[in-house]
Amino acid sequence: MLDHAHAGPLGLASASAMADYIVLDMIAEAASGSKSPKEAAERAQKRAERYYKV
């Protein structure tokens, strides 16, 4: 898997988030109008928190 605009190595959390299409889904939801940009970002954040223990 290739790094996406990050100089460091991919970790388990970032690879899992990419495999779950979190950012792609967020953009698609906002662009299609199914969710507002704010709602899409909030949903993406909740999804990412599964991988990044905050």
C-alpha cells in the first residue's frame, strides 16, 4: 500500500482507516448531498475513532 501524502511509515490505524474508505466516503457524502459537509465530517470522525483510540 502506498503512503498518501505522509513522509512517515503507514501504521495499522492509518492503513485500516484507508481500507475502510473513511475519507473517500466523507467526500462522497458531502458531494452527493446525502449529508451536509459538517455531518459527513462528524461521521468520518466517529468512524476513525475506531482505529485511533482517542
